[in-house]
Amino acid sequence: MARALIVFGSTTGNTETTAEQIGNVLSGKAIDVTIQDVAEVNPGDEADYDLVLYGCSTWGEDEIELQDDFIDYYESMERAAISGKGVGVFGCGDSSYTYFCGAVDAIEEKVKAVGGSLVAEGLKIDGEPDECEDEITAWAEAVAGAV
Ligand SMILES: Cc1cc2nc3c(=O)[nH]c(=O)nc-3n(C[C@H](O)[C@H](O)[C@H](O)COP(=O)(O)O)c2cc1C
């Protein structure tokens, strides 16, 4: 059975909810899913998984700021066990900001820099994830197809 790790950083719960929605879709595709708060993940923990999904919301005004808990992990991603592995990135944001879901772009760049292989274009949720279920399901089905 393929194994997927979903790592999220979420301040008000939106990206966490999105992680759970994605996890439900993957579980329905017979993928063994582990969902973890990024605060509890250390680089290297990804080694046992076939697919790694990162979820992170965006903060800041004039520049891109990752969700607080994600910053330490992001800065140590050179040691993440994702080289040659399928990776997807998602996050919640607000399109009224200059850098809509800029954290998704930043993490995607980092994934590429450390040798991970992006399996889908990043998922950027504008507003409440409960109102974007179709978009989230379609993205989760696409990444599930990569394992
Ligand atoms: C002070 C502040 C700054 C924000 N900056 C951005 C931003 O630059 N880009 C963006 O897309 N969303 C931005 N947002 C919106 C949040 O990312 C959005 O509310 C998101 O759903 C939070 O997700 P979370 O609950 O998973 O942390 C900002 C929100 C606040 C309150």
C-alpha cells in the first residue's frame, strides 16, 4: 500500500482543514495517509513515504511570510528526505493580498531546489476550504494518481 505524508502549518485552521480534506480523498484511493502538524515533523521523517504533501498558509503584507510553524522546517528542508520523491504543495490564502498564497510558491521553489519532484501545480485556496471542496478533491485525485 502506498504511503502519503501530509505536513501542514496552519494558524486559524484553514490549511489544517484542507489537509484533512485531501487526506480523506487519498484514503479513499487506498493510500495509507499520515497527517502531521509541521511543528512535530523533523527533516528526515519523510523517508518512509511514497508521496509528501506540504500545506502552508501565507502571512505578511509587503513580502511573503510562511505560516509561523513552517519557518523552521522550511529552513532545514535541505535535510528533508524528498530527493527524487513525488511532492505536492497546497495552502490557504486571500487573493486580496499582493502575494496570493505566496507560501505555496516559496515551498515549491524549495522542493525543486532540494531535488523533490512536483507532481501537480500548487493548490491555492482563496478563502474557506469548505467552500472549495470540488477544487480540493480534484487536486487530491490528481496527486493520488502520482503514486
Ligand atoms: C495579517 C495577515 C496577513 C496575510 N497575508 C496574506 C498574504 O500575503 N497572502 C495570502 O494569500 N493570504 C494572506 N493572508 C490570509 C491568510 O493566509 C488566510 O486567512 C488563510 O486562510 C489562513 O490559513 P490558516 O488558517 O491555515 O493559517 C493574511 C492574513 C492576515 C490576517
